[in-house]
Amino acid sequence: MARGPADPEVKAKVLEYLAKVQKAKSRDVAVAIGATKSDVDNAVKELTAEDLVEYLYITTTFICLKGKVQTPD
């Protein structure tokens, strides 16, 4: 089932939270901003498409602001 567009308020809160931390898991972001994980996942998907957020795969999946964390080569 396709989801609609992400809530702009959730997107703004995700960006605000990620500006305060180096990296985070989606569920931790959801708890911190008081949103559901599915709403955060939808927001992150759009923010990734907008090139504002990126996924990090370091033993598990994290999200961070684009370019904020340097991954080992």
C-alpha cells in the first residue's frame, strides 16, 4: 500500500533532530520527536530523495544529515 507525501512538520523535526546528533536510528528519531516510526521512515525517504539526508550502513543502518558523517573507505 503506497503512502502519501510525508508530513512537512515531521520532515522539519527530523532535520532539526539530526542537526543535534551525529547519526541516529529511525526509531530513535521517532521517539525523540514524538512521531511514529513509519512517519519518520516516510519523511526520511523524501529527505533522502531531496539529498538532505543519507543512510549510513555501519554494522546497522543509521541516518544522518548529508555529508555530516565521514564513513571509512
